Amino acid sequence: MKLAVVSAVILVVVFVAWPVSAGGYGHEEEEDDTKSWFPLDNLLSLNYYDKSCPNFEKIVDTKVRQWTKSDPSLGPALLRLLFHDCGVTGCDASVLLDHEGSERRSPASKTLRGFELIDDIKSEMEKSCPKLVSCADILAAATRSATYQLGGPYWPNAYGRRDSKSSYARDVEKVPSGRRDITGLLETFQSYGLNVLDLVVLSGAHTIGKAYCGTIQSRLYNFNATHGTDPSIDPKFADYLRRKCRWASETVYLDVETPVVFDNQYYINLQKNMGVLTTDQELVKDPRTAPLVKAFAEQPAQIFRHQFAVSMAKLVNVGVITAEDRIGEIRNVCSKSNSRPY
């Protein structure tokens, strides 16, 4: 009975949040039908580049397809790169700036990937639409394209972001880590204007991708300074992880059952105590998130896919800089600010 109630709540949330005529996963969204996705004071627009750079999304899609064909792991890497960008000072491409003391140079950012792909897209964009397309918009578009090409959902992206002129390594601590508790994660998400449903849904990005073993070795070998394994991990799964993670530099799939399929298996794994990261497994333990995990695990995968699109459309609007703010720019090169010497 409890499951039925929770599932009904999930269904209501999903279909209230998702505009009925938003065009599904195709590319035919109607402007009037999707205005409700974005804050009224947000100067981003769904057709921002229609006249100034009409091939913008085509260029992005083509480049993403080329790169991910040779390296499929770049899809999950772009999702992670976007999360790290939006989770610091907002979706402003600050994570792309590469100089001493920048977010990108922080030890917490050393495993981020996808920079070369973004640079390649920007280089191509400058040939077609010089000085018109921001790196922040490219990152948002490339992440959606990669997710969609991996079999994930499509969501409408509004454009018109400006790039930040600064980036500080000290700000990276704002990004949720794999070791924080649910209360800390919720506080962070709420500061973005996101909620508990968004937290559970966006955590579902772990249905694809890998984690470095260094991030989970404490769970396996010295949980809470006990020199033992986290008792919340299924014993057989713990044995599997120990075999895969002999060295911190090795990697393990976040969803070991269907690692390259964008589905709801991640939530099913959590129900079996097969969460790789501490924060993954904490979602099952906390009464604020556990019912949502259970519902996504037991409902069709399409429910998760729909809600993932809704939550991503919210995430890419966090803390954006627009032309009206006068504190941003459109970088010529994504790794360097136009207005700073480094």
C-alpha cells in the first residue's frame, strides 16, 4: 500500500512538472509550451541562436558524436563536468578556466574529463559564429547531446549564458562529494533551488559512468576507522569491489549490472545494497529519500527518464550569467578569460 501511494506521488510530480506538449524527446519544442520551464526573470531563450548561429546545435551534436564514438566514456564524463560547473558558482563555465588557483587545478577536479571536446566544439563554433557562442552554452548543449546519444532523455535547453571571468579552487568544496550525508546534500541542492526529488533523480546519473577506486577505498578497507568494510554493502558486492579496486587509480562502474544503459537499474541496485559511493547507499537509508528510490526502482524506467529530463532542465539554469548581468563575457577560448592575462 505504501509503495502504491509513493508511486502515485511520483507519477503526479512527473507529469505536472513535464509539459504535455513539450515535444517528448524530439527536437520540436514549441516556445510557448516550454516557457514555464524557466524563471520569468531569466533572460535565456530557447531560440537564442536561431538567427545569430543557426547551426549551433548541429555543430555540437556532430562533434559530440565524433568524440563519443571513439570514447564512449566521454558521455558520463560530460555529465560530471557539468555538475561540477553548476555546483560551484552556477552554470557559468568557470570549471573550464585553466590557470593557477582555478577550479580546474583543484585536487578535487583532477579526474574531470571532457575539456578537449569542449575546446574542439568552441574552435569549430568560432569558424561559423565568431564571438557569439559562450562556453557555458556549449557545455550545457554538449552534455544534453551526449546523454541523448547514450540513450538518455532529451530536455529543452535555453541559451544566452555568459561565461564567468574568474574561477577559484577554494570554491570546489561546494560541489557535493561522494562521502557527504543526505542532510548536507539536501542543503546544497536547496541552495541551488533544487529539491529532494531532484537530488534522488540527478543521483540517477550514476546509471552510467565509472568512479575511481580511490573514492571508495575507505568504505572497503577502513570504514569509520574500523579497518573493516562498510556493513551496509552487500557482502558479495563488497568482495567484487575489493577485487576491482586493488589500486586507487583503477575504476569501477557505478552501475555494475547495466553500466552502459541509461535505465533505472541504479535504483534497483541500491535496493540490494549495491551502491558504489557512500552517498548512493545513503539514499536508501534516509527516510526523506528512501521512498523515492523504492518508487523509481519498481516503476518503469521511463518514469525515471522523464523526471531526469525535468531535473536537468532545472539544473542547467542554476546561477547563470546573462548579458544583463555585465559580469560575464563570451570567451574566445574556453580555458582562458578574455579580460585576464592568464
